Amino acid sequence: MCTVSFIPVDGKVFITSNRDENAQRPLALAPLCEQRGHYSFVGPKDALAGGTWIALRNDGRALILLNGAYEKHCPQPAYRKSRGQVFWDVFATDDPLTTFGQIDLRDIEPFTLVLWQKDELYELRWDSAMKTQTQKDAGTAHLWSSCTLYTRETRRHRETFFQQWLASQRQYSVAAIHAFHLYTDPGGNKDHDIRIDRMGKMLTVSVSCLEISRQKSTFNYSDLVQVQNHSLSI
């Protein structure tokens, strides 16, 4: 939910998300397939609030949540519901893009959603006052880093590193992208790591990699704490 990459390759896309979380928070439940309304979904479940930060739908759509919108905010107590629950309010509908435009987000903490649907890529943001919907170039790779954990300077550095890594790759695979999302700076600058460990208090607890094509979509999940891997197709 805190670092997300999007990579289009030869008729398929890879969308990968690192969950950077407080070490004291209960671990998420491993991905499972569940039915919500007219659709089947594959995704993990937050053990604390019951929502999620990433899911794959049986019609090829995918939605990913990042905490925060544009800049780091000061959390306000007594939010109406968790962002992980709002995730399902948006994604379990026939048209998530339209739903985001219509849904009431008052008293919801700021967030960013990355939506893949019908060969189109969208960035949806809520900053506690206004919604913003931006269509992104689906033929280009993108990287998002949550503003709640990374300064503007660090986010720019990560984007530069991502572009350098892309230029160094001859081909892309789940394994290669997974390795990028586990990168730690050999120079020791922890602020530049893709996989983070901040004094054991805030760390990357899992990596989710979605491989989506017209023929099949697969959810690959690595629990870095329990050292478990899961793969489900839908």
C-alpha cells in the first residue's frame, strides 16, 4: 500500500505493491478468492479493519490503495470508516471509476487509488477536501510512493531509480519485478530503499504482484514476515 509499480509488457501488465506497515499491526490474511456482488475477487484481507489494499477482479480489473494523497497529512481521530473498507465500496461495483466520482468521502482519511480497467489506467486521489481523477498513460511504466512515508525528494529519487532499473532490463517477469520491490540500497541510505525497515518499527511486510492479460490474471503474494508465498489465478 506504500510503493506501487505499473509495467506494461507485450499485451500484459504487471502491477506490484509493497505493504509498508507498523510492525505491531496484526499481519494480513493471505489472499483468497471471494464473491462480492456480481464479481469474484482475489486479494488479502487486513486482520484489523477487515478491508484490503489490493485486489484483482475476475473481469481483469485491479485496484490498489496507497495511504495519503499529495502531501503528508495530520491524521484526525474518529474517521467514519477505514480506507480499506472504502476500497470495497468503490471496487465491488459495476463501474468503479463512476463510483469514485459519486461516493461520499467526507470524514475519510486521504488516500490514492490506482485503477486498471479496460486497458486504461487511472489515478484517483482524495485529499480530505477534493477528489481528483487522472487518466495515466497505460503504455508507460509508473511508480507511486506514499506521501505518508516518503518526502517529495525521496519520491523523486525513487522514480529516477525506477527509470534506471527499467532501462537495465531486457525482459520483465514476476521474479524480476519482485526483486526490484525487495531492493535495499547497498550504500546504506534507508530512505532510498524500496523494501524498508525503519528500526524494526515500520517495515515492508508483503509484496503483491499482479500479472494481468486477456487470457488469465494471477495474484502472486509474498508474506515477508512469515516467509510464505501464494499464487492464485482468476
